[in-house]
Amino acid sequence: MFEALKKKLSKQEGEALYAPIAGQEIPIQEAKDPTFAEELLGKAIAIIPTENKIVSPVDGTVGSVFETKHAITINTKEGGEVLIHVGIDTVQLKGQFYSTFVEDGAKIKKGDLLIEFDKAKVMEAGYDPTVFMVICNTDDYKEIKKPDNQMVTNQEVVVQLVR
């Protein structure tokens, strides 16, 4: 019953974004990457993943899939500009250990598979697999609600964008 109420409230309070991956959400200030920790690209959440699949947090359109397959941008139906970035400094892997399942301009639905990565191999190569979801157009919103420090699944609202 609480979950149904939570979903109802999230829809009434603005655009809801779901977790792109299951894991332990941590306070963004604790992220080991200053660009994300200081929210230089926009308000963000950080998730230490417990799985290897990134799914769409919202209905929308793929803006771009990075050539290195470690990041993707999404334009939501309601005007949000979202960056999902998998790992810290993983651009240096040049796509190794990553697979993408969508292309630029693709229409996507919440829960669609976007990226799959081998978390164990990323870590063996010496990289942190923390997943970031950034609202790049933060200034377009009156409020961005986000919890900190909880276990999340891709079935849970983790960000609410309020205009």
C-alpha cells in the first residue's frame, strides 16, 4: 500500500525518474569523482551497482550514446535532459567491457535495456563502477528531489523534477 501511495505522490509532484540500475545509492558528495560530487554538470545521484544492466529511468528519446559506450544521454518526454554515466574514468576503457542496445534518436520506454557492462572486469581493470544519473538542465526546475543513502531497484523513483 505504501508503494502505491509513493508512486501516486511522485506523479503528482513532477516528473519521476526511476533508478537506472539496482544498488546502494550514496550521497553525491561522497562520490570519488569531483565533477559529479560537486554537481558541476547538474544535480545528480550516485549508485554503487549490484548488477550489470543500465535501463532507461524514463520514457523519452536517446540524445546520444557515447562512442566509448560508458555513457548515454536521454531527453525525457517532459523536457528533462539526463546523463547516465557508468563508472569513474571509464572513458579510458574505450568501450571495453561495455555493450549498448540503443542508438542516437531511438524512442525508449522506462525499463528498456540501454547498456550492459561487466562490473567485475571494470573493477579488475582498476576502475570504480559507480553509476551516475545527472539532470543536465537543473536550472529549468524549481526543485529536484532526491533521496540519499538507500538501496534502490530500477522499480523505484529516485528523482523527481518539479517545475
